[in-house]
Amino acid sequence: MRASGRPHDDPAGDVVRWAAFSCLLVPVVLVVYGTSLGGAAVATLGLFVVTAACLVLLRHSERAAARVRAEDRPASAHRRRHSRGGAPGRRGCRTSDSAPPHD
């Protein structure tokens, strides 16, 4: 549980929130240390673009991982019971005369 009382369910969102905070903090620091407002604005714009691109990539990665997890789920008990059995190594279309996988 997090300090806010809700479970930690969106790690990508946390990363993006920290990045957005940095996008707001960096220009302030730049101006305080003598960078022009224009330079700080350009840096802020660049950071926002990079943050947005990272958000898109993180969400895409999450969707792809969810798709892989959904495909890897075992079949229901009903389907497993009626499927052709055999040892896990014997399933599939391979026959005794087919080439081994490393060839």
C-alpha cells in the first residue's frame, strides 16, 4: 500500500508524474541560476515532448505485455479435459521424422 492508501497499480503513471514534476521544476532552477526565460521555455518544451513520448511508449509496452499475458493464460478446465493429452513435450504437430529444433 502506498502512503495515500491506494494500492500501487500504475507504475507508468508514477514515472510520468515525476517526469511532469521535473518538467516544471527544471525551468525554475534554470531561471534561478541565470538562464534566460526563453532558454528555460525551450528546455521545458523539450522535456514535455520527451515526457509525452515516454508516456506513449510506456502505455504501448503495458498493452503489449497485457496481450502476452492474456495469450499465455491456460485454457479453461473444460477445454483442457477434452483436448488431446500426452506429455507436454509430445504436443504439437511434430512427428518422429521431423528435424530437431536446433537444426
